[in-house]
Amino acid sequence: MLKIFSRNALNKFIRNPRHAIVTGKDKVITQMIAACSDGYSLFAKNVTFFLTYRCNLKCDVCGQWGITGYVNKFSRAELQDEVDIKTLKRIIDEISPHRPQITMCGGEVLLYKDWFEFLTYVKSKGLQCVLTTNGTMIEMNAERLVEVGLDKISFSLDGPERIHDMARGDNVFQRVLRGLKSVNQYKSQNKRKVPVIEIGCTISDQNYRYLDEVIDIAESLEVSCLIFLHLIFISENEFTRQSRLFHEVFQTESIHWSGYRYHPTGMDVEYLIKKIEAINQNRHKIPIVFHPNFTEKEIRNYYLNSFFLSTSYKNFCLSPWTSVYVLPNGDVSPCSSFVAGNIRKDSFKNILNNRKFRYFRNELKRRKFFPVCPRCCEFYKY
């Protein structure tokens, strides 16, 4: 299981040796713990709070609200079931001594009524905090985000205006740009370096011919980097295999993966491969990252074959040993619909290494990955 060096690890070292050494050390420690600890982990390095499932957009390729999005089937009561701010503060009190990075997600996270109180409390504890957003509500909140000391905002951008709005809705592109520019304006006025702004662009059959234009837009703005993310999608067969396994092994449904049953139709994969190669060979004003950083052969297999397995990554997921997700209703999950506990009923520390969580990690270690894992971006982080 222990695989320290890879083509991607070497590339990261070349780009940023100091950062690569630090993350490489953490990776080795995590791999050793995963291999030897019978399902136990150290305290999570990353805790992501999905504060709400609600969203003001319905983007086509979104696993939550997209064409096959799993949230579409939720009842009104399920959508409104959100953890109260008092409980969230209790959890931050509990986990803050361990210094994890906090990520705020949705849905659209700014629809959660107490999002700013939560963010303010997280920053009062001196924790790093990242906000992921569709960008439509940032303009009206830009000044507060700068003043509170938010560390990073990750904006979604699917392409130039026509392409972005085709995927997300009328006038969304302009709202995103106004929000991004407002944050930069308040940073400049107050001589602040944060929040750092990052743009994420998910490659899909709708925008793969417009990657150069996304780069032009990103370079015209004051952003730290542009990350191109390969589309997360699965076939009906992959979903059936995943569902059957989760039902048999964990006695649960793999609900969240039902939202990623999507097939990118009409995509010219050879064009995409050549475009990615050209982008990687050119010099840019800002860092341009592709995640996962697949080889040419892998890109071809990823988009054209129903079954995919990387040849340049280690094909073992360490995420449950490093990352934890808190869902809107308080459920604590390492991955895809598996629930290890609930923060309304138990402490975060108790859940992190309880019997259910350890069982999940041990099953993953034994199998190395589940049927849909090779389609998940988390699979390639560690």
C-alpha cells in the first residue's frame, strides 16, 4: 500500500520544493497510520461543513442540483434541516485546538442564515477558513468577508459569459465578476492580502472548447490561480455496483453518487488532450493547474471508457484519514452517504474514531477503493 513517489509527486516537487517536502512528509505519516492503525486516524486536517443543501442555481453538471442531482428528490423538510449555530460553535470549540482547516460549502453556503456568525467564530479561533461559492451573493457581502479575515474564496467559473450562463443561468457570469472585483476592491482599500481568490473550472462537454478564454478571464483578474477540474461523472453500471456494495457492506444507500450519473456527450477528447498539452506548455501570468493531473492516455480512458483506473496515481484513497465532512443535518461522513455519527447527538472527537468510522476505513483499506472512487477528485489528493 505504501507508495511515496509517483510522477505527480515529482511534478509537485519541481513546481514547489518546500511545499512538496512538507506535504510529502504528511503523506508518509498518513500512509503509515492508515497501514498500521486498525482504522484509527489522527485528528482530521480538513473539516468541511456543508451548511446547507439549498442553492439559488441549478447547474447542469452539479451532483446536487444538476440533471440527475440527488438533492432534487429531497423533501422540503430535508432541505430545511440545518444544524443550528449554537451546535456549530460547540463543534468549533472542540476541534479548534487541533488546528484543522475549515471549509464552508453548500449548496450555496451564503443561503445558510448564520453563515457570517459561523465564519466569524471560526476566525476568532485563529483557524484557516475557505469559502466555496457560486459567486452570486459575494458582491453584497464582499466588505464583511474581507474585514473578518477569510483566508480563501473559491469561485466557480465555467467559461466565457455565454457558456457560463448557459450552464448556470442568465446573468450569473456578471454577478460572479462583480463579486470577485468587489472583494479585490475592499482588499485594496484596506491593504489586506486575504481572502486569496481561486477560480475553479470544471471541464465538461459544455465548455471544453473554451479553456483558453477561461484563462484569459482569470489572468485579467487578481486571482491566485486557476484550477481546471476534470468532470466527476459515472455510468449507470458504476452506480449500480457502488450501490450494491454499500448496501451489502454498510447497509446504506450511496445516495450522493446518484447525482453524478452523467455522460459528457459529443466531447472531442482528442481536442481536449491537445488543448491541455498546449496550456501546460505555454507560460501564463498565474498558475494553471489540472486536477487530477492525468496523462494523455488517462484522459482518453477517463472520458471514453466506463471503467477507469489511473496508471500514474497510487489508486488508494487516504481521504478518510485526513478529511471529514459535516452535512447540513449534522451527519458526519468520511465519504459518499456513509454516516459515522451526528454532531447533534455526539462529540466530534467521539465520532472521528468510533466503531463505525474505523470499520469504514478498514473496509476501504482492505479493498483499496470502491467502484466509484476513481471518478472522485479526493481520490487523487493524497
